[in-house]
Amino acid sequence: MNSRLRQDADTIIQQAIHAVLPDEAVRRALEGRAFPGRVLLVAAGKAAWQMAHAAVNCLGDQLTAGVVVTKYDHVKGELPRCTCYEAGHPVPDQNSFRATQAALDLVAGTKPEDTVLFLLSGGGSALFEKPLIPGEELQDITGQLLACGADIVEMNTVRKRLSGVKGGRFAQACAPARVYAVVLSDILGDPLDMIASGPACPDSSTCADALAVVEKYGLRLSEAAMACLHQETPKQLDHVETRITGSVRELCSAAAAACRSLGYRPVILTDQLCCQAKEAGSFLASILKTHAGDGEPLAFLAGGETVVQLTGKGLGGRNQELALAAAPGIAGMENAAVFSVGSDGTDGPTDAAGGYVDGDTLAALAACGLQVHQVLADNDAYHAMQAVGGLVVTGPTGTNVNDVAVALIR
């Protein structure tokens, strides 16, 4: 492994993620705001605890009570006047349902002068859920959507119609209180109705859109679930104000600044990457081969969110798979590396944020008896990357603004 490039990669990852932590963004969103009645806090998503922590510090005694629901192992301590829950992601579980019901109980019986401060981040689609069908079927449908390669917009178009809180329905439950939503975006282009399936946003998708997703992927739904897809979601919510606090564009800019500080000339290729993870990895490797003789340190960046189509039963995530797919293309190159990370610090159902490969990785894998094409077919990038020291492990970061992939050449 090229220790210089690995050190650069770790520095870029650390600085980029630090720049998009939600604390300062939440503080800015609350600064100077007056709340005449009770303030009830509901935070949902992978960054929920971090956002709630910042809000509690800002609000002080103004806060009446709160409910925080985030992913397992993401609660970093108790918060004053708040009850914290950990729940299932990417598939909702009974703890998701229990925590969401607690949030609905909290906002029941509000008055017009009250405010519901709704802090929302990616992952909320699974973590914040009140199913209108049996929980087991909702879990099965979510699993089908993940396995077939549906993108996040398609997934949310279906899931919000199977939910009592998505697609603007949570905001309806908060009425007559005002809702002030502070949103950390994890979807390209920041479509408010799609971030965590838009619990406090009018829904722009239609029943026809949801039915088209079912037909496209051949999803298996019960009659009760199909009936839910024919029920339209709220299209107007006059008591809601929303502020977006972060996005993948900021993540890319921060990563580019970190690259520049290390002597690379950064080139942001896109902040709307949306394709198969292994295709993105191969593409970034091709770019490095093209520029191998340019004679200057270069960094090519791509932000967004790739997808993985499951063909095996291994362990991994889209960022690990992206990096692994780049390994054959840069094999033997002395000063080239590709790495990709999720800004939330978790990649798929693993404890890694992503993966790193350089010109030595392919040979190291072969020495372990591993072939990249077979590992990708098995969707077992985690164990392969673990075997060659290619995992990137940050732990939960407290933010969630998509992923960034970087291709370096010195």
C-alpha cells in the first residue's frame, strides 16, 4: 500500500466530513428566532442526535420536550428534556415504529402558538416510520427495493404511501402548531419532498409514479399495500417553514479544499453522481490512466450516491464496491489511488465508511486468493477490503450528505 497516498486520503476524508457537520448549520438556523409558545423537538435520521445536540444548546430553557430517533450506535449521550431512540436502518424495525409513535404522541394536542422543531437528515425513511401495513410487509418491500437497484427517489415514492408520517403526513399531525423544519439533505438536487420521504413537505410525486415503480421492478405487494399506493398524499402545507442546512455540494467543495491544501489540483467532476457503484469505480480509474503523464498532482472528485444491484450474499456497501472496482484499472500505477466514503461514516450494513485502493491493491488481493470480479459478483467488498487494509473506518460522524469519491494521482 502507498502510505503517502493513504495518508492523504485519510486527511481529505477527515477535513471534508468535519466541514459538513451539522452543529454550526443548526445554530445558524435557530439564531435570532423567537418561539412564543412551547417548543417541541423531533429529530429523525442518521444525524439526528448531532442536530438535536446543537439545537438543545441553542434553545436552552425554551425547549419543552423532544424525541430523537437515529441509527443504532449513533446516540452519543443523554440530551436534556429529550428521549433518544435507536432504530433500524436501512430496513425499519419495531424500534423505528415505537420511536415514531413517541414523536406522534409528543405533538398531539398542540396549540397554534406552539412550534414543532423538526430536525431531519438522511436515513429518516427507515428510522421515522408509522406503517399503514404490517411492519413485516413494509420490511419486505423495503428489502425488495434495496435488492432490485431502485434509486432513493424511487424507493421513497413507494414508501411514503405506505406510511402514516411520510409525504407530509407528519406535518399534518403537528397541526395547528407551526412546524420549523431544518433539513440536512442527502438527495441530489435537494428535493425536499424526497429527503427522508418528506414527512413535513408537500409531496410532488403521484400515485401513478408509485405504481410505475412497482411495475418497473416487478415488486410483490399485497392488496392492502396496493390500496395505499392509490391514496394521494398532501399537496399543500401552509403551517410549515423549511431550511436546508447542508448538501453533497458542500461536501465536494470541502474535499476539494482539502486536496488543494495537500498540493493537488482538484477537479470536481460532478456533485450528482448516480450510477452503479462498480461503474463509477472503473470510470475514475480510467480518468487516472488518462492523466498519468500530466506531471502534476491531480485530484478528481465525484459526489453523489451510487447504487448496488445485489447478485450475491456477501457483506459490503456502495463505497467499498466503488473503490474495489477501481483496483484493476490502476493496478501497477505507483502514485494513483481511488477512495470513496459515506459522509455519515457508515457504508451499507457495515462498520466501515468506505474503501481505499491504490496501485498495489490488486496484487495484494491476488495474494489472498481473491479475484475482483468474483468479489463484486458476491457483493463481498467488505471482507476483501478488510483483507488488504483497504477499509476506511471513521465511526458515526453525525452528518449525512451523501458520498464523495476521489481519484488521486501524484
